[in-house]
Amino acid sequence: MLPLADWRAARLAALTAPDGWLNLVARIELAPGRHPIGAAQEVQLPSGPDLLGTLEISDGKAFFSRPGEAPQPFQPIPDAFPQLRVDPFLLEIHTVDGTPALRVRDLAKTPTVTLRQFPDAPDWVIRAKWESFAPEASEVAMKDGSRAAVTLTHRATFQHQGKPVTLTPTHWKSGKPMFVFRDATVGETYPACRFLFGEDPSDTEITLDFNRAISPPCAFTDFAICPLPPPGNILPFRIEAGELAP
């Protein structure tokens, strides 16, 4: 794992990057077909020219063309959704449960944010028991009121104040399990949830460093759709480690 200070610097850099969460200015659900987009078009952008161009979505693929130019395909991005830079925007096709939406990032913005954390807490760096089980189909609630299908395959278990605690990852990113959890610091931390990525897994153990617990994307923008914790990941005690609410 990166040293904690380096990890926090990388976290801040990712948030403020051109494809981070701070310059997201729109998310517009779309049906398959051809759509003119711009500040004065059917798909209305909050800024930019009256007509930016035409977006076409067909058979799970997306293309964009400016007037008089050949269509350009959206490019696959590792651990993200297909993107295409169309100055002054970065466009992204964000698909949830088969429904595509256009996410728009304004590259003219130079976003900044101050991240606050609890004091470093070595006691909240935990080497937990790591178990796999037969895949289970499940659903998680989303912050917008919808539900999303997930497949559960693992659980992490550790002791807190003499009692077992089990956390179940509902998502994976870059090969790492993502735990969506909430604890009794709600209000000091982002109320919906926090995210924690497991580190250094073996066949039987995994590291849960709650100093690296982060606020979800929906803490920074109304145009993100975030999962909520499954019931077993809602904890009755305080975890005074990781990010505070931004």
C-alpha cells in the first residue's frame, strides 16, 4: 500500500482531475437514437455553444459528431465508462441497469476542494478474516431511490469490543473489493455512506485501513448516483478514522 500521506495526495489529485467528480455539470438520461446536444438543443447543456454536435447511441455504442465532421466513437476507459473529449467538455456515457445517460464534465472549470480527516488512527488498520462463498445475486439501494443488481462473493470479519463484525463488499474496482458502510459518526462523516477499499488480500485475510475510508462521489456532486450500504454494513459504533464530510 502507498504511505497514507501519498495515498491522500493521490486521492485529492483524482478528485480534481479532468475526469474527477468536481467538474461534473450534468447527467442526462437518453434513449437510443440520434440527439442534438448543446445549450439550445433537445439535450440541453448548462453552458457552451447552442449546438455542440450530435450524439448517437445504438447497440450499446456511442458516437459524437460536430457539424461537418465524421462521427467519433467514445473510447473505453479502464474501471470507468466510455469517454470522449469534445472541448470544452469531457463527455461520458454512464449506463446504469441498461439505461444510458450522458455525463458532462466542464474542462474550463479548475475545481478545488479541502478534504478533512479524523486524526490518524493506527488501531483502525485491521487485518480481517477474508472468506469467499458461492456467488449470491442481490440488490442494493441507490441514493436516488433506485435499486441496482450486484453479485456478492466475499465477506470480511473482524472483532470490535469483543464482538464479531462482518462487512460485505458489494462492488469491485481495479480488482479491489469496495465496502459501502455507515457508522455512528454520521453527520461528521457524509450521511449516506463512506467507501472503503480492501487492500493486500490473501486467501484468508485482507487489510481494512479505515484511515482510507472516503466520502462517495455523491458527496461532491448531485450528478453522481451512489450505492447505499447493505443492512449488514450499517454499524452501531463510531469509526473515528478516514474522511469527514466535505
